[in-house]
Amino acid sequence: MVSMIPDINALLIEVKKAVSSGCFTLEDRWKNLHALSKYGYTLNDVKLAIGRLTYQDYCWGPELDRDTSRGGEFWLCGCSIGGVTWYIKLKLLSKADGNEVLCLSFHEAKYKLTFPYRGLSLKEGRSTYHKSTCHKGEFAMVNLVFCPNCGKEREYSVVRKVENYDVKGEGVGIETRVAICEVCGEEVFQEDLDSATIAAAYDEYRKRHNLLLPSEIREVREQYGLSQRAFSRLLNWGEITIHRYESGSIQDQSHNDLLVLLRDPQNMKTLLERESGKLRSKELSKFESRLKSLSGKTKDHFHAHLNDLLEAEDIDIYTGFRPVDLDRLANVVLYFAAKEEGLLKTKLMKLLWYSDFLNFKRHTVSLTGARYVHFPYGPVPERFNLLLGLMDGDVINIVPVEVYGYEGEQILPRQCFDQTLFSSEELGVLQLVYDQFKDSNASAISKHSHQERAYRETRDQETISYEWAKYLSL
């Protein structure tokens, strides 16, 4: 099998060259178009996915195309996008003026795909893994991208630079991380870096115009227990509008203003009275029940709205093999809020991550069961705005403050930390994390988290596995 890897790499280089030059066609099949419509993806997203393929994404081929009108051979690959495995069938066509790529299939995989070369090293040619500064027995990934200037896949380094981006006709200056070809020194496209840059530029634009973040839009919807399609119908928006906003598209001001208003259950109640006919009976029943529980903010407010939101989540490596424990989560927040006067939300997010991952590193189980997501400014708990928002006014107070000319939020405790919920070993983890970062501001701990392998080896918006805890610097 190993002997096929150079052939797969050679094919992928030619495929990527053809796609990048515009010689690319996506077969106009209902299954392909339906999948793109369902997830709000575009033809450009398809090209980006193909540009990310490596020999480890290979499934099988070449295989003769049974459609005799086309003839030739196809190759089958698969990749994960947004937690969904995609089935990708490609054909490279040789023409007089160069190659052309025909993508026969690009849709959700309907069965489990087999990847014969996942985790397998390549000893000849361009090695995908190499021994370097790793610990004994480990391997480090060599990152390869296609360099148009060299006409080949090359290793690259990453440099920081300040660039100006046009977002909705407005210039937005941000610090970016850019890939540089190690051979010719030219800038090259690297999807993860480019996606993070775009996300950062969009977030800066949202901050300037007081627009909700994609995660905050999702939290508005989820607090009422509505699917994306049901929420869109209720708002009289297109069925994929909410999906696009939650996936990163910038919402218009009128839509944003409505979403902000709907954070208040009383406003949502008013909307429901007018638009209840837009929901199916089962959706309406669940929605009314959730709305009723949200209407009265009691001492059990925090638990009442999250238990059913989280109860269906798997207990797996992404939760640190612990079910989400809301009491523990709230008390870890209280621990750090009581320890550090004027604790900023940005710093708290990193303290939570370090605490959960250090506990997993030591004891193979997390402290709180929280899932963490790769964000541009470091790891954060999944649905963090919803979690803190529901604690606000009960467990904690969230107070707006100005920090170096920017608007930030301080976390102030309203209750006492309950140490009886934690073992002495777990209390030791909390103390170690506090001691490690007590003199660090939000920016310093954010930069520190960026150096962790768990962050460097994951992509923007990707859920971070607790498996990375073994490499934690603490």
C-alpha cells in the first residue's frame, strides 16, 4: 500500500493545480446541490475542501467510471467539515490545453469510509511525518501547501503581519498569520490561516458595529430549543439564513437588532403570539414549555435552561469522559472570580480550559465536562456566552468595563465557592492554574494558550479533544 502514496500525492498536486487555475466543474447532481444548500456551502467551499486533501484522505481508486458516456477513472476521497464526513469523487481529465477536474460527488457520506493511509508515514519522497524536536517515540507533522510559484507542494513557515481587509466596504486592519514558502519565500495560501484571518476581520467588524457573534446568534436560538429551520420560519427569514449567520456570515443590522431583542424572553413571547402558526405542533409545544421556564428568573434559572440543552450530548473524549456538571462549572467560575478581583471574561475562558485539561492530564477525567472550541483568541467553552449569560444575576454579575480602549466584561461573584464539590486533588489543580496565571493579563494568557499543542493542531471553530491534554505545558 505504501507504494501508492507517491501516486496519490502526484494526482492531488495535479488536481489542486487544475482547481486553482479555474479548470474545475462540479457535477450538477441533485445530491451534490442538495448537500451544499443544506449546509449553506458554495462552490468556493468545495474548492477549498479539495485543496485540503492529502493522501490520508484517500479511500480508493483509481476505478473505472461505469458511466460509459464519460469513461476514464475516478478516485474517491473523504474529509470532515464541520463534524460531517463528506464523500468526494474526483476525476482528472487530460486535455490539449491542460488538465481539468470533474467532481462527480461532493455530499455527506452515507456509510463509513475507510482511509487506508491515515496515520501511515511516508518514508520516500515528500515525507508527511518526520522526527524532529519531539519526545522519544513521537512524530511531528510537516505542513505542506501548494506553492504556485514553485509549482509544487512545499513546507511553509508562518509569519505575523498587519494587513487591511475590506469587510462590507470598510477597511479593517488586523494582525494576521501568513504562510511563507520555505523554498522561494513567496506567500502561499493556507486554508486554516486564511479562515482564521477572515474570522478575525469579521469579528473586528462586528465589534465596531455592535453586531452579535455567530456563537451568540446560536445561543439566542438554542435557549428557546429551536432548530435553525424552525427559528428561520418563526422570523420569516429564508430557511438557511440562520445557518449562514451561525457559520460566520455577517448579518445585516435589522436582523441583528431583532436577534438582540429576542434575547429577552418577553420579546420572544410577543413574537410567538403573532407567528405561532409558523411552527409545527411538536416544535410549538417544546418552544412554549421552554419560554415558560425562561419567563421567571429564579435561583434555579441557570440549571433550568441548560439541562435539556446538554442532556443529549455524548460523554466522550470531547467532554473529558464526564457529563456536563453545571454545579462544578459554576463553582470553578466562582473560584477564579473570588480569587482575582476584576477578573475579565477573556481570561476566565482560558483559566477554565487550563483547569479542565490539566485535571484530565493528571486524572484522565475533566473537572466540569465542558467541551472547548478553538477560537481566534484561544480555547473557549462551547456556548460560553450562553453559559455565562444564564449565570448572570444569580451566580455572578457581568459588568462592562473599558480595557485599553476596548470594551470588556468583568466577572464578579455573587455566591460563595463550594469546595465540597471537589476532591483535594481537584482543588490542587485549581490552585496550580491560579498560581501559574495570577500575574498574567488576558492578553498574556491568550498568547500562552496559542502555544499549546492542543490549540496549534486544531482549526478555527473545531472542538478540541481532551487527548491533547497530555501535551499541556502545565
